[in-house]
Amino acid sequence: MARPEKIRLGEILVRQNFMTQEELDQALEEQRKTGRRLGRVIADKGFANERQIAEAVAHQLNIPFLDLGQYELDAKQVQKLPEVQSRRFRAILLEERPNSFLIAMVDPSDVYAYDELVRLLKRDIDIVVVQESLLMQTIDRSYRQTEQISSLALELQEDLAASNVDLASLMGVDLGIDDAPVVKLLQTIFEDAVQVRASDVHIEPQENKLLIRFRIDGVMHFQTQADMKIVSALIMRLKIMAGLDISEKRLPQDGRFGFTVKGRAVDMRISTMPTQYGETVVMRLLIQNTSHFQL
């Protein structure tokens, strides 16, 4: 694909009657004051929605528009572009073609991003234009911390197996101990849950394994599997955080605690339930100060 040329977004939207010249002048003034990107200002002010902006850019550059919400991603293909570059250039790799990669971008006229993507992938790229909010949601869900969670669970298992383990240090009984193995594991689980917009986290002991699952958009998704040896340590730490009775294992308990993930305050409601293979825990995440999503 030929290197795209730089365009003036505001002029395109006015020319295609998505907004008026007066609205463009207001948006440009807001951009000068805040330093935010023009497209974000226009969308936030309601002069044009994200889809209209993306379609206008696609039409001007003669590049296909893609509804990312209807596209089925291949997780292995996505990983070929590192997360840092994906977020930096607001782009995601969709598929590998015989002589090129198909890339979804918010701003295909960003010449620097185009050149860097070609350099990183060492192959020509074909571009489709997508909506910014859908792209960021897709990036959040595509770049998961599953491997890190599995690694931390294994580290905790090995620490528990050590005969001379310091239980207080392992559990992080002092709530200020951020590098305790259990604390690091739970923090990573919470970060991943917030990133993919999970509403619930389920910790479910089975006969020979521990399952951790997320509920996303009402559907349960497998997150990771770990050894049963770490169940007691995980549940004990969660009970300490929620102010529950750590000695009570035969009755259900409910509690709550708050934490912060990447500057976002989260209220966690926790319920424990005794089962045949040990206590299960269900945690409901309530992210504060979040906007409502459209159906």
C-alpha cells in the first residue's frame, strides 16, 4: 500500500457536511487550549461521532472502513505487533497476508506511525480505518496478562512448597507489603480484569486444579489454571483485605475493599462459599467514575 498523505480532519468533516464551519472553529479553539487531538474534541463535543469521523477519513484517503466490533480477531496475529507500539500508534494487527500485514488504524494519515509500523514489522502494510473507542477496547482485550498470572501462580506455589517459608512475608499480612507473592498475583489478576472490563472474577477450586475465570459482557471466560496448593493462600489474603474471618471456612461470608489500578478507583465486593473442594470466591468489580456504554 502506498504511503498515505496527511489530511486536515476538520476540513474533511465540514466538506462532507458532518459539521459546520462554526463548530470546527469551536473545536479548534478547544484544541489550542487543551492540546487534545482534534478528533477527540469533535467527538466529545458531539459535533460528529467516532464512526462519522472514521468514515470521513476513510473516504478522503480512499481506504476501507472496518467495523472492528464485527471483526473476529486472531490472538496470535495480534501479538506480532507489541502492545507498546499498538497503543502508541493506535493500531492493531488484524491478519498476515502473503506479502503484507493488514493493520487497523485510527489515523492512517499519521506518516510517522506508518513508517514505524513498516520498520517494526519488516513488511508492507495494508490499512483499514476504525473507530478509536473500539480500537482501544480491542487492544485492552487482546493484550492480556495471562502468562504473567500463570508465572506468579507458579512462583507462589514454589514458595509455599519451601520448608522454611516466612508465612507473614508470603501473605503480605502487612497491607503495605506490595511485593509479597500473593499480593503480586492478586494485583496482576485485578489489573487484567479491569483492562478487559470484567464485571466479576471467580476463583474456583476443582478436584485437582484451581480455575480463575472472568465474566465479561455477561459471558464467563477462562483466564488461567493453577495448582490447588495456592488456593488457601489466595483466599486467606482476600479475606484479610476484605476484613473477613480467616478462621471461618464452613459458612459463607461477604465483604468489600477498594483498590486502585492505573489511576482508576475500583470497589470490590467479595463473597465466599464453602464447596466440596474448598472455598470459592466471587468478586464483583465496580469501577468508579466510568461512563456508560452504548448498547
